[in-house]
Amino acid sequence: MNQDIIAFLLKAKKATYAGKGAEAEPSRPSSHDLQFTEGSLQYIDTYLGEAKFAGEEALWKDGVPFWAMNYAGRVIGEGFSGDFLKEAMSFVSEEHPFRGPPAYTNGDFTYRCSVSGDFHWFSGGEEIRLRDVKIYECVFHGGDVE
């Protein structure tokens, strides 16, 4: 995989949802849309819902889509913190450029993310636990598109 693409994706993720970036004009009724563009590359993250949600992140080069990731998740317990999720996701890495790091803890919150596959074809899941009680879960999958 081109390291410039991964570097762009990480920068885009940190500038949008994880970085509490401003939302763009909704592309669909009640959608949340976040966008980042640099040169010929564009990243768009669009999702529906909040406590129960589904969305898609995608990459374009010169207006042509070439990668996408779908995700769906839900809050399943008391005490969920969207700020903690964004904090964990800000540690997205070059080795795992999908959601957040394999593991991250701050105070009573623990985030875990596991992935099968590689950038071109993958699936995975993430969860947040508050004092060992699972309060959030999300599944995701994606890869190259042509």
C-alpha cells in the first residue's frame, strides 16, 4: 500500500471525527458528514444515528473512489463517553488505519479494536468497557473499491 495514502487517511481521521472537526453540509436527511481534502485526495465520513449508528468512510483520488469502510455500532450500557471514543480513535496508527489502536485505556475506560485482513480487504470490531462492563460495540469492514 502506498504510504502516502495511509498518511493521508490518518491525517483525515484525526482532522474530522476523532479531532472533533466541523461537520459539512449533510449529504442525506439527518446525516452527519465530515470531509477532508488535500491535493487530489478526498476523505468523506458520513453516518446516521448516534447511540445506534451506521456509516461509511471512503477515499477518492481525482474524484474516483478507491477505498471504503462501512461501520455500525451501538451504545449498550450506562456511562458511554463519545469524547473517550474520539480520544481513542485519535491514536489510529499506520499499522491499523481503520478505527483506533488495538488497545487504549484512560481512567476507568478501556477501548479495544481487532482486525482481520489488510488495508485492501478487512473486517473487525471495537468495544469500550467501563470498569470491565462492555458499554459500546461497533463492527466494520471494507477495502479497495473499483
